[in-house]
Amino acid sequence: MKTLALDINEESLSLAKKFIEQGETVAFPTETVYGLGANAFDENAVKKIFAAKGRPSDNPLIVHIADASLIENIAAEVSSDAKKIISSLMPGPITVVLNKQKCIPDCVTGGLPTVAVRMPSSPEAQTFLRAVNLPVCAPSANTSSRPSPTSWVHVAEDLDGKIPLILKGADCNIGIESTVLDLTRDVPLILRPGMITKSEIERVLCKKVFYPDKTDKTMNSPGIRYKHYAPNCETYLNVDGNTESITEFLRQNPAAGVVARDCYQNLADKFFSLGKDAYSGAQQVFAKLREAEKVCDRIIIVWDLKGEEADSVLNRVLKSCGGKIV
Ligand code: AMP
Ligand code: MG
């Protein structure tokens, strides 16, 4: 298949609309990561997302909408907690899990009775969704298990020849995927941490919010058990910023690259900057892993920042390295 990569304008948006209506997939920018979208009501189109990504079929997708009013077509009921999240935090990098309407096919939800809904804030994503004028289900637009795409170039790296169209927008501002908040349980549960934090959600809901009990398998988001965000070379993680152990690792692995905040740049020649703080770390982490894997035989990520936003980045890098801590 020939993959078109087009700047976003009237012409490319009308082509995107045509592709989505015809049951094809389209990659589009959002503030979190690039998504690979299809008409959420069209089972065959949704299956093309799984095929292009090599994604396990029980890993559900997020339904993206441009306007809050559309949520009633997707969710069976919009609870008062859901309404608070919608009015205070949407559009933005947060996804809510609600009980689904019958019209949402099982292949979108991985067979679950619930559906994940998100309203992206990026003007480019909004323009795309408004042009298409249908709910668009989308996971990240990368090959399954690879670092998520935060630039259209990453989408092309993974999916060229497998999808008909990439809308070339700006690089993603947030850089890690949305916070996933399950509102179908007795208490609100954060299934995936993101840059909208637990404290922020608690402030909006005026109640305690929880993380799933890791020992209770029924509480986990389906995507959690799969390999995720992994570069194509051996990757390790240092979480304490102890320069002695990092230097020792580099002595044993002289061709390794270091992905870390600027304060560690003297540690190695092959250095890939995560900037100064948790926000720049989130924005850059996947791009830097993709840069590093091209020129390094091993990668060591140093992520020693504390705090809620930093912990969301930690959640991603722990998966990138498959739990290999040095
Ligand atoms: P991605 O952003 O590519 O990781 O894909 C969407 C994520 O949303 C997956 O990791 C899923 O685990 C999560 N998700 C989607 N639908 C549901 C749902 N109904 N219940 C729980 N998690 C969901
Ligand atoms: Mg993904």
C-alpha cells in the first residue's frame, strides 16, 4: 500500500474524511501521541488498526470525539463523576472508561462491556475529528510494543506501506499517552497514569481516586500486560541518579547511549536529552529512545525525578526497559 504523508489543510482533511468513511485508517496528531484512527462503528475498519500495528485483539482502543455532546452516543450512562471530568478536564490528555452503548462493536473494546472515551485538546486533532464527523477509535500509531509516536516521522518509520494516510501535524506537546480513568467501579481508578495527575482528578471529583490493586487481575487495564514502549536494542533504567552505578554501566557498555535530563550530559558522548523536568521528559522520552536506538547498541535511561508527573514518565520507562534496573 502507498502511504501518503500530507500537511493538514482542507484538501488532506477531505481525503482523511473519505478514507475514514470508506473504512480505512488514518494517522493523526494529538497533544499526547499520534493516533491511528478508524470509524468506531465500522468493525472491518477497526480490524485494520489491529492488523497495521500487530496489536493483540483483546487490547481495547480509545474512542476519540471532538465534542462532549457526542459522548451519549458512545457511553450507556454518563455519571455525575464523568460529567465533572468532562466539564473540568476535557478536552485534554485524559480518557474516561464508562459502560458502553450497544452500537460500539466488541472489537473496539476488546470484548469488554466498557468503552474508553477521550476528547483531545490539540487543535489539529480537533480539526481532524470535526472534518471526519464520526467517533474515531484509535490507539497510538506505532507498531505494537515500540515506543509511542510523538512525531509524524515516527508514524512513518513504523507504518509506512501499512496505512493509506498520515496527517503531518506538529510534534506532540504532552508526549506520553492520556491518563486512563475508570469510572465504572465502586471507586474511580487510574488504569494508566498520565500528565493529568491523581491529585488533579481528586480535586475535580472531590473524592479519593485509586490505582488498581496489582494482584487483582480483573482490575487491570487490558493493555497493561503487554510488552510496551521498547526500543529495538537492550534498554536499562537507573532510577536513583547514582553516577557511580551509571559510570560503571558505561564502562562495561562503552557503546551505550544515555537518555537522561540535561544534568547528566557529561556522562557520555552519546547523550539524548530529556530536558530539565518531568514535562520535557514526558515530551521527549519516546523520541529520544527512537533516536538512541539508531546509533547505540544499548541504552541506559536515567529517570530519578520525584513527583506525580515524573512518576507517569517512570511508568513508561519501566516498561521500555522491561524492568531491567541498574
Ligand atoms: P494505547 O493508547 O495505544 O495504549 O491504547 C489504548 C489504551 O486504553 C489501552 O492501553 C487500553 O488498556 C486502554 N483502554 C481502552 N479501552 C479500555 C476499557 N474499556 N477499559 C480499560 N482500559 C481501556
Ligand atoms: Mg499504544
